[in-house]
Amino acid sequence: MPFGTFANRRLVFGLKTAASVFQALVDLLIDELKLSGTTGIYAYQDDIVIGAHSFQEMHNKIRSVLDILIKYNLTLSPEKCVFFKSTIDYLGFNISHNKIQPITSNILKITSFQPPRTVKQVRRFLGLCGFYRSLIPGFAELTECLTQLTRKNVPFQWTPTHQEAFKKLQDVFFTKPFVRLPDWDKPFVLNTDASGQAISGILLQEHEGKLHPISYYSKTLSNSERNYPAIKLELFAIYKSVQAFNTCLYNTNFKILTASKPLLHNKKIASPTDIVSRWLLYLSEFQFTCEHIPGKENTLADFLSRFPVNRTEISNTQQDEQELILPFVETHCNTINATSDTSLEISTSIWSKE
């Protein structure tokens, strides 16, 4: 029997560090492709995702990926590979050209979910819906009463209020909510709002003269946060929204739309408290301008708490062909046009004002 140091020639299943080692290896291959000028290729564990704008570009990128896999003696599973697709289901999302939405199978699971009878079932329902909260406007406000049932020392009692919130959340998924993918060459617009129960933010971006949602953020306020004065709540909404979207907003110039006019002069706040000072210090790392929108005209952020009433059968038709511009969104659009040099419209998917 030979003696010496033995080493595995393949990655061993079951090792604690196996996943991170494999991810690091694939990242090195992707980095090598980037250095050679091939971009638009991403890796997540054992998946390699390639994006392109044309058939020829996709063909060239696939060839580059195959060449580097051959170079480092890595193999693919043909039955798990798909090529030249205009839309894919990946990590629970359906991704297509400039659009991302939940996969149909998960939408069906949510819309067919029976009213919960236990706290565990409430958590299960909220967990599945919460995975898509970045696609759902006003998620925190909509689920507040359901979340209350999951807290300690709160007896489980399913009331008509809970049933209404449960049905509204299902109705949201019946419309197949979606957002656009960000364009890193265009500036972002952040619209924030605060109420007595929750704060919210919408990350928007202009495309063909219209502002489209890129992502939604919302947070239910704690008991102490609900005691904040109005101006502090508005600043808190900006702080948390910027923090939520920091990967998109950092090192870019963006615009913040807020209903609080005093916040336009936040640098002149006299003797701010410690917590406000920390918020302002964090915000000072970003490059942005603020624009004021009167609260009664800030309908886009207020829209976060509005939901569709009518259930409709899930359709596979392109929602881009079914887009409507709601009257209260048009009002908000006119406000932006009156305060901005650029004339913009705001479009959204099919929602009915409740």
C-alpha cells in the first residue's frame, strides 16, 4: 500500500465548507471572463446565468463559458441546461426582458391557501408572501393585523378583519405583480411616505418617458416609533428606504420625493437628537436631491395601501399590454411635472382603487 499525502480530486459531498469553496471557484471563472471583456454572466452555486441582447451575442457568450469550463475540466448536466430563452423561472421568480414577477406555481399556492386556523399556518402564509414583498406595494400595512397574530402572548382569534387582510393579500397576487429590472445607466427616483402605522418607499426609474417601479419597501412601525413626530417619521422613512435600496443608490445621484417640506433643509436641523444625527450621518454618504410633494398630492406613495378588489383568473398574457394609468397616479404625475425640468409620466400595472 502506498504511503504519502492523499487528496480528493473531486469536491466531497457533505463537507461544511463545500458550498463556499465551489462558489469561490465559479466566481474565479466568471471574473476571468470579465477580464477578457465578456460581461452579463452571473453564477449562483451550481447555476450559471447568461444574459444578452441578441442571438449572436448570446451565442458568443455561451461559447466563452463553455471554453472556460473545458479549460478547467468542469462539466455541465445537459438535461438541466436551457439555451436561448426569453424568459426563465429562477429562484422563485419569473425573469424576462426588463421584468421580474413571482413564478406561477407559487402564485397558485398563495391564492389557493385556505384561511389559517393556527399561528403556524399564519407564519407559513406570511413567509411565502413575504418572499415577494419587494414586488408588493404596502406589504407591511397590508399584513400588520396578520403579523400581530404571530406575536407572543397574543391569543389566536381569526376575525373578519384578519379575513379581509388575508383576502386582499391573495388578491394582490391574482394580478401577478411585477417590477422592472434596473437600468444602471439611468438615475433613480425614490418616493417615500410615512403614516402612523408604517413607512414605505418606492424605487423608481424612468423608461421611455414613464417612471416604473423597480422595487418596493415597507416596514411596520414599533410602538416607540409610532410616537415619533411627523417630521421625524418622514426622515425615518427616507433613512430606512435609502438603507433598503443602498446597493442601487450608493455612489449614484438620485432624487427623493417627500411630502415633508422641512426635510428639504435637513442640514439646518438645530440640535438633532443622537438617533437623528445617526440617520443624517448615514444619509450624508449618498448624493441626492430632495423635492417636495404636498401630502394630499403624494398619491403614488399613498397608493401603497390600496389594493385590488376584484379577483380575476390568473392569465399568462403580457401585462405590459394591459397597463393602465390610474387617475390618482396621473395627479401625482402632474405634481412631479410641475416641480421638475423633465416631463415624466408614472405607469403601473393593473390595480383598482378600493
